[in-house]
Amino acid sequence: MGAVQVLDAVWLVGSGSHPEALADPHDCHCYLVWDGTGGILVDTGTGLGARTWLAAIAEVCDPAVLTGAVVTHYHADHAGGAAAARSAGLPVLASAETAAALATGDESRTSLAAARAAGVYPPGYRLAPAGVDRVVRGGDVVRAGGLEIEVVDAPGHCDGHLVVLVRSAGRNILFSGDCLFAGGRVSLQAIHDCRLDRYAETVIALAGREVDVLLPGHGDPVLRDARVEIGRAAESFRRLVPPPNVHTP
Ligand SMILES: [Zn+2]
């Protein structure tokens, strides 16, 4: 398993599903953004595959040069590797909500206890508590090498969810975590902080951005004209109808 280049400046370094980037079957996609002088990791998986994605990063760049790892939200498949990232010397960047949950490995707030009971995670899996080095919020711009990485608030899938916008090679790339997926789908779950009204506001706002490429936390990327698919989801929400759910078989 190793780093799979997705775009000029983006590699898939970990995944739960991509055969060549597989780190652990429970992991989300973990993306490395690297412009040759600096970069950042987007999401850290469960932690179960951390050794694999750390090795994949090292295929592309010196991990010590990276600005850090942005965690889009506190669900364990995205945030569970934060502790491993820090142990490897990568500062962790996350929202205040994610920071509060990660500080104690809070299984209620993150819905980990419910997800484990539903069979989403192995019975013995626990969320490793982790400090957050830098709390970020919508409008913040993180610099890494020549990259400007804009943080955008995106609640709805869960509280404190962030997405990340990066402009590279003339294209606007949206790292959408669990907010938006190929086909204009969203991730709706019966958990305490999945909020349809907030989700609608988030997606309608994102549809107003000039997004070319959508790199979601799971499933296929959208490598061109992603704004069309985001617009489809937003149009559904404007009609007060939730867009297609990525979890529906
Ligand atoms: Zn999630």
C-alpha cells in the first residue's frame, strides 16, 4: 500500500476502500496536499492504519515539513488517528467542537459508542484521546508552502464539521470530509447531532463557491465541474428535500 496521486498536488495516502491506498478497512480517505515546499494532511483515519499512511506520506515528502493534519470532524474514522499524527510530530488542526471531543476521546459526543454497537467499528476499538494544537474555524486560512488552505464551517453531518478549500494549478479543490460526496449525495445518520437544517445551510453555501474538484472522505472523487453535483444537492435542500443519502444501499 502506498501513496496514490490524485492531482498534481494531492495524494491519497490512506483509505478504507481504495485498493492501492488501503490503510485499514475502517478508515476514511486521508489526503496529503503537497506543493513541493509544504503541505498538509486532511483527516487521519481511525488510527488503526496510521503506520501505513505515515509511511505513504514519507513516500511523497518529509512529514516533518508538513504544517499539520486537519481533522474535518470528530467521527472516529476521521479523527481516531489524530493521536498517532501528533506522536509522529504532525500538529493537529480542528474545530473547537472536535478539540473538546478529542481531548477525552468522548464516545457519546462523537457517536462512537452508538457506531460500535451498530457494528461499524471492531468491539475493542477506542478513540485515542488527542490534544489539538490549533483550533480553526470558518474563514481561517492556513499556509503551507505556497498553498493557501481555507477552512470553511460545514455543520450538518455532525457538529463542528469543517471542510477545506485549496486552490492548486488553477483549480479549486474541496476536501469535503463527510459533508458531500460524488453524485451530490450527503451523509445522513440517526445520531444526536446530524442536523438537517444546518446541513441545508452548509450545502447551499458551498454551492455558491466555485468548486472544480470534490475530494470526499469516502468513495469516488469528482475531478471536474464538481460545482454541478454540489448544486444538485443544494437544489434538493432548497426544496426542503434531503439529497440522496450515501448510506442508502
Ligand atoms: Zn462522519
